[in-house]
Amino acid sequence: MELATEAAWCAGDQGKFFEYHHALYEKSEALSSQETLIELAVTIGLDRNTLAQCLSSGQHQADVEQAKQAAANRGINSTPTFFINNRRILSNEPYAEFQRIINQELAAAQ
């Protein structure tokens, strides 16, 4: 997963972070190796050599580690995780729970 995250940062260097991010979620098997990550990148128009060089250099390893630490500091250990006014809500909560918390927060803000 860290390699895929780093590849997404590298895709961002080419202006296609979100396109690559969406492609990763659509093709979860692409998380398995550097070569499959590069092949996926090519399908959305990224330059193969630029992405390969970015991954090989470890250019974004520190960014990935910093993001992981920031997530851990907030108690995020799965995706998606939602926050409403700093209240963490796990993705498996039913819609009614989201609605209840939103209504509580709206009432508290008035």
C-alpha cells in the first residue's frame, strides 16, 4: 500500500494525483507491484519513465511517512474515515448515525 501511495504522489508531480487515486480504487489489483502501478499510470496518460524514476528515487517516501503519522495522530486506521467537527465516524456507521451527529453539531452551533 505504501508503494501505491508513493505512486499517487508521483502522479501528482505530473498533475494527475486524483485521476491516479481514482484509478487505484477501481483496479485494486494494481497495488501489487511497482510494474503494475506504472502500467496503471500509463493508462491515464502519465509518463512511464518519469513515474518509474520517481518511485525508484524514493522521492516521496518522507511524504508518505509524514501522512501516515498525521493519520495515526488523528486515530485514522482505515479508509474512509469521516470527521464532523473533529468527531471521528467510522465508515461502517449507518446513515442514521451520520445524520444524528450532523444534527447534534448543527444544534450546538446555533
